[in-house]
Amino acid sequence: MVVPKRQSQTLLQSPQKRTKRIRHHGDDDHLSHVNGVSNSNPNLPDDILDRIFSFLPVKKAVQIGVLSTRFRNSWVFNRNLFFERDFSGRRDEGEFFEIINRVFRSHVGSRIQSLRLSFDPTGVESTVEKWIKICTEKGVEELDLDFYIGRDPFKLSSQQIDVESIQALKLVYCEVDLPPKLNGLSFLRTLELRKVDITTKVIETFFRHCLLLENLDLWQCHKIRRLNVFARNLKRFKLLKVGHCSDITWIHVEAPSLRSIYYVGNVVSFEFAEVSKLDEVVLNFMPCRSFTQASIVVETMVSALSHVRVLTTTSTLLEGFTRRVRDGSFRDMQFCFWNLKEFHLYMEGTSYCNLFDIASFLKNCPSLQKLFVDLNEFSFEYGFYWELHQREILENFHYFFTTLRFIKVKGFKFEMRELQLVKFFLGKAVFLEALVLVTPKNGRIKINGPDSLIYNQLLCSWRASPKASIVICDHLNDRTLVNPKHSKNRS
């Protein structure tokens, strides 16, 4: 490989003619120690070391140059150009852009692997376009353009992103103009769009052309109404994330290789086809006004979710599973989550979900091992519906959770209904190994000294598994090693 001729430059100086460098063995040893370069081979050629350092972010490469004069100019070969606001320290906006300009003018490397921009591009749009062009001409593989704090969306033409070399594309607050048929992006693996008003047709264009796509992340993309995930021909597509896309009313997923789904937003209709490998699901549904709407959504997706291993959701979903009038009779929904090992439930403040709904759902999860419940500021309310339809059934609940080993309840306020929930599961989880109760973050609940001892004795008297350990702690002292795999928002 032919390496471009080095030039002696720094970020704050113009190009100069290079002078002979003097090797400082002490500096080399210190640099080797800091960066993991083997001291057993301190005489590596400069070109090899330059290549090694070229993979560091440009800011780190400059810092290395401070440690040793031998590597003062390695940054001009740098492949990872990351320019966020912290890059320039306390310099003003003009100096910040001038430094970036100098980096691009001085860059002599043949490749740029990654470009990351995060700032307000207002007023310097044409300059930013030049930087992007330089990177695409040098075979950029990761293009990350975050203009969230910009005054208006940054306009991108198809020539700027429809590039063959790009494997990861992240756009934040951009306006994208793509043709129905792409010429590049055939090696694209990761596509992340946030605050990008992109249409359903453009999404379908990506699925049709980018056959190596593995991850799709859509966040606050408000023009999408019906999302079609047609990934039948994609053998590597594994992850779908959709969050706060407020106009979406319907999502169709056809993806045989899909492993994980993360959804945050309003209750929408899901339709699944060929998702046999789906393993992990996060459904953070916002509270829904209509029980009927939640029920319809649940009924359309339950068969596709029946084989997932990890499920994180809100109480809105459980409302859709609850006993109600179905096909003219008052009855339960028929379903079974055969493979579910971990269930993480977030209780929402406006939900009517209660212990009956939780127990009724979990009895259809015969392999469940870990249960996490986040109460937040939620308080259980048991009204007329509970007294009329649910109370008697729960009092005669004969199912035992024989596989359940671990329970953790966060935001536990020691209210009567919360204690009833804990008593129920301590009595039904006959092989339970541990119960952890974490008090709320607001600090209003203090359990220590005699109170802690009294509650421990009470809880121990309820347990069906005599070996189950019981831990009560506040959120600052929660050092539990067992934690849920995902949060409800982004994972």
C-alpha cells in the first residue's frame, strides 16, 4: 500500500516543511504504556505507527502528539473524524469551524472511516457539504450527522448519502431527498433516523435495495403513517426500533430473521408475518383511553409474541389481555407465552391494571424465571369492576409459579395494595430464591431500624419458599446484581 507523504502540521498551524525528527525513547516508552503498544518492539516504522494511530478519534490523535514529538503529526492521517461541541473546548463558534476546516484541508490520509458531526450548522451549510463530500470521496463507512440543535433541518441531497461505501448512516434533524431507486448504500448495515420527516415509500426503498441491512432505528419521524417492514429478502435484519413517530397508526412486519423489536409511542395496530426468530420485545405503549383499542391490538399480535424470551411492556398492554366480553361471552383471552423467561412491567399512572391482570397474564407464562415490576408513582385502585368480576377469581387462584426464581419491585411504597401483590407472589412462587423491594427515588419512604425488621418478619411469614431471601433497600443502595435486560424507552 502506498502511504501519502507526511507533512509537518498541527491543528493551529499552517503546513510547513518537515524537519528531521529526533527519537525520544522515554517518550516512546510512555506512549507505549498509555496506548498498549508493546514495549518489546519500540522501533516500529513511522508509517506503521501512523496507521495504528489513524484509527483513533482525531482529538485523541492530537493528544498523543503532545506526549511525543515523534507522533506530533499523526493526526493528518486520521480515519475517525469526530467533531462534537466538546471537540473545541471553550472556543467560540468561529474558531470551532476553523479548526474543523483546517483538519480537512490538512488531511493527507487516503481513507476516512468515520465522520461524526454534532452542532448547529446554520450559516455554514455549504462548508458542511464540502466536508461530507471529502469523506465520501475517501470511502467513509460511518456517517453520523446530528444537527438536533439546528434552527432548520439540514438538507441532504441523494448524492451526499447514496454512497456505496457507507455501512452505518445516522441522521438527526435532516431533510432527505432520495430517489425511488438507490445507486449506492448496498453495504448499509445500520440506519438510524431521528427527527427526519421521511415517508413510507422511502423506508420501503431502503428495504428493497439495502439487502445487508441489520438494524433500523426510527425516532420522531412524523410523516410515516403506515410502516411496512418488508424484510423477507434480508437475511441479516435483526433489530427494529420505532419511537415517538406520532403519525403511525399501523405497523406491518415481515422479517424472518428479526430478533428484537423496541416500540415507544401510542397504541397502534401491529401485524406480523414470518417472525419466528423474534426473541426480545419492548412495547412501551402510552396510556390508552379505550380498553377496546388495547384489546384489539393485543389480539392481533399475541401469536407473534408467543415465543419471545424477554418482554418489557407497560400496564396498557396487560389491560388488553384482561378478562372481558369476547364473542358475546365474558371470558379470558386464550394465549400462552411458552418461552418467556423475563418479564418487565412498567405501571402507568392512568392505568386500571391491578393484581388480577398481572396474575392472569403470568399464569400463561409457564417458563417465567425473572419478574420485574416498576411502580413509579403508581397506586393500585380497586373499584366496582374488581369487586364484581375479579376479586373472587383471585381468591380462588390455584396456579403456582413453579419456575419463578427472582422478583424485583421498584418504587415500593409499602401501601396496602402493594403488600397484597407481594404476599400473593410470595405465596405462589414455591421455589423463589430472592425478592427485592426498592423504595421510590423521591426519598419519601424510609425503611430502617425496627421498621425494617418488622417488615422482614412479615414478608418471611408469607413466603412459600423458605430459602427465599428478602431484601429491602432504597434506590441509592440498590446493588442487586440481577437487573432487567432492557428499559422501556431505548435499549
